[in-house]
Amino acid sequence: MDDFQIKKIVDCRGKNCPIPLTRLKKALENINSGDTVHMISTFPESVDHMVIWSRKTGNELLKTEAKGGEYHFFVMKK
């Protein structure tokens, strides 16, 4: 079991880059440091983009899961 609580869910299914990252960034602007966002994407390149984005921004990519053509990302705001 994960020890983080989701503060916001960002559903980006069916959206291509840069929309998932743009919506994630907006969601992070509206939560506190240490809070977690769950972002869902169907864009396969999201996996690589999220790793690079989290390194650049300092927001922590806590967990990534792939399920049935969907990619689930759990990001903690720095």
C-alpha cells in the first residue's frame, strides 16, 4: 500500500503532449508543497516525458503504473 494521499486527479486520457504536462502543472499550482497529484494518460510517451519533467522541475515522481493502455503517475509537489 502506498503511504501518500491523492489531493487531485488529472484525467488526460486521449490527450497528446503537451496537454498532460500542462494540466499537471496547473494542478500542482493549486495544491500545497508535499501534496500528491494522480495524473492519468493514454499517451505512451508520457512515461519518458514525466521522468524528464520531474527532474527539471524538482517535483517528485513517486510512482508510475501502466494498466490496460493507461499510464498512472503519482507526483508530489516540491
